Amino acid sequence: MPQPAEGGPTLPQERRLVTEIPGPESSARLARKKSFVADGVGNVLPVFIEAAGGGVLVDVDGNSLIDLGSGIAVVSVGNAAPRVVRRVQEQVAAFTHTCFMVTPYDGYVDVCEQLAELTPGDHAKKSALFNSGAEAVENAVKIARVATGRDAVAVFDHAYHGRTNLTMAMTAKNMPYKNGFGPFAGEVYRAPMSYPFRDGLSGPDAAALAIDVLEKQVGADNLACLAIEPILGEGGFVVPADGFLPALRQWTADKGIVFIADEIQSGFCRTGDWFACDHEGVVPDLVTTAKGIAGGMPLAGVTGRADLMDAVHVGGLGGTYGGNPVACAGALGSIEEMREHNLVSRARAIGDLMRGRLEALQADHPVIGDIRGRGAMMAIELCEPGTTRPDAARAAAVNAACHKAGVVTLTCGTWGNVFRFLPPLSIGDDLLNEGFDVVAEAFAQTA
């Protein structure tokens, strides 16, 4: 199911290598990048892209790469998805900006209406729109603090919430996200996350442990909010044990703590539900969204209970570019694509295919200690065989071999030993299987 720009050519859905990776044109442009772009802005795969669609990325040397990363779960509907392109083009031709806080426009309200319908729960909801996931998380905390009159924020081991000062404090991993950037915002407290591969605890037992830590170290009466990724993102695609999220949700409800679900990486069909919280019927007070919301356009949102969202004084939420009309157009087009192609079901089918391939791979390579994820958000954790000791070196070697062979793969995890697979939901089965053929060959080459 390739996703070309409407009226434009369809990119061949194939892996094609015409030069080494990176090729001479990309290498020349990397030298130019070195001259003008800060070294702190890194790249996973050093090729310059000139076209993309369906499940492929085409670089300036003519290589066609299989995309198993979706720009970190951003282009879930595929690059240049027709409805996204059409709506963005129409909006650009009409106007590119007014600042919603100065003169409003329908697109912003339309996106908020869609968020009220799609996010978990049937209660009255309102939204505010921003530019990035970190902004969404930071504003969710602001809302929770005003609504509760409390200051403290609870987060979890292995969490990733962003790169602003507050969200760096909420993020668990030091390098590369926090190292040297302190001091960080205060009143952020960390609890143990359910990590079945490593802790062996049931969901309720893991939740009881986390609650005990927070009760002792902070006190429920001091907590404004508890922020959690229903499935960890950068922290390693850890899926908490069944019952963990519902137990935390019940505790927060009993104690008047705002429950914030960070669905920035897991939302918008990625896990085989519209949102990962749907899997266990967890209804958060606030949901943060970004990444897959707008087909590649920069947009983020906080959606939640109307009474919470309205607790903030007029003028207390916003930003110059928040809910930009072009980005809102991209979101409306992206949601249309998700509905039209039933990408919830497609994500589940992709997940079944990936899990089957990964289980076969694990049978041949005991370095794969764990397979986890839901839908089109899958991961494997590499450890020294028979142990839980992370094998980051093998992960790096396999990753490099995949890149050299023309497949875009991503690593993550606190120890850098986890492969995450986030193919666009527009990818075809044949291309996806070929991508995993390359992954299998990379494991064989590095054994």
C-alpha cells in the first residue's frame, strides 16, 4: 500500500542499493552538514533523503531503503500520504499562520474535536495544542499543578518524556538526554516501572511496589500528577505486566492525583488500538500526544477532562506556533488515513508478522533475551545468553549491518541493547518480510 503524493508518481516499494551506504552524494552533504549544523545534532543513518512513501526512503544517491522506523513513529500513515498532502496544500494556499491566540481558525478546533472523540473515555474533554511532545508533557504538568494545588510529579524508571528542562528531569536516561544539562527542575520523583523481563513481578505486585515508594518518599497528598508511558518508548518498549496500569490508575483516582498517559510514541493506531491505554480499558485524566498525530507535521496536544483543562486561567496555555493551521491540516488528513485504511487493524497484522519473524530469529540467536510490544510497536532486548546482562555491542553491530544493507533500524533502551521496530502502517507485507530477512542476515553476520 504505497502512499504517494496525490497526483504524483508512486515510489517503487523495493529495497534497491546502487551505491554503498552512505553513497558519494550523501557523503558530500554530510561534509556540508559538519560545517553548518551543530555536532550535538546527530544522525542514526547518515544518508540524505529526497523522497519517501509507503515503506521506503530514497536517498540522494538513488538507494531505496526499507523503513522500519517511521521517523520514530511519526509517519505512521506513510510519508506523503495523500490526504495529508491534499489538506496541507490547501491550507498553505489559504494561510500559513495567524497565531490561534490572536485570531482563531477552524482547523485547531477540528483537531480538538477529533481528540475528544478518539482518546480514551466518554467523559467531556477539551484539548490544547502545542508543537512537540515535550511541550505537551510540560503543559500537562502545569495543568495538573493548577488543578490540584500540589507540586510533586511522579515518573518511572526508564521513562522518556522530552528534552526541555522539566521533561529532562522526568526522563530517566542520562546519556545523551541529560548529561551536562543540569540543574533540572525540582519536585520530580521516580518510582520503579513494571519490567516483566527483569523484575518477574505481576502487574498488581509491581504497582504496589511503585505506590509504596511514592507513598513513603513523597506522600500522595503532595502529588499533583503521575506521568507514565503505557508502553515505554526510548526506555526500551517495555510493556508493563497486566494489571500494573489499572492499579496505578485506581490509586491516583483514590488520592486525587492526576493520571497523565504519555501516548506520544504509542498513540494513533501504533499498538493496534487508537491508544495503548485502550488495551486494558485505562482512562487517563490527561493524555499527551504528538509524533503520529499529523503525518510528519509538528503538532502535539494535551487532551483531558474538561474540568481539569479549564482549571488554568485564560492566557495560561498556548504558544506562538501551537496548533499551527498547516500542522492541524496534516493531523486531520492523518486521522482520515487511519480511518479510511483501518490502520488499527493493520497495526495488529503488522505486529503478528513481526512477532512471528522475531520468534524464529530468537530460536536461532539466544542473544535475544526478550520479545515484547504490541501491534506495530515491537522490540527485542539483546543480552548475554542465559542472563539479563545487556549486550549493547551486539545491538550496535547488528544495527550497523542492517544500515549497510539498506534497512533503517533503530535501537533504544536504558542500556542501548534494545531494537525497536516501528514500520509505517502503510508498508506492505512483502517489503516488511524483506526487511526482516535483512535483520536475520545481520544477526547471522554478527554472530
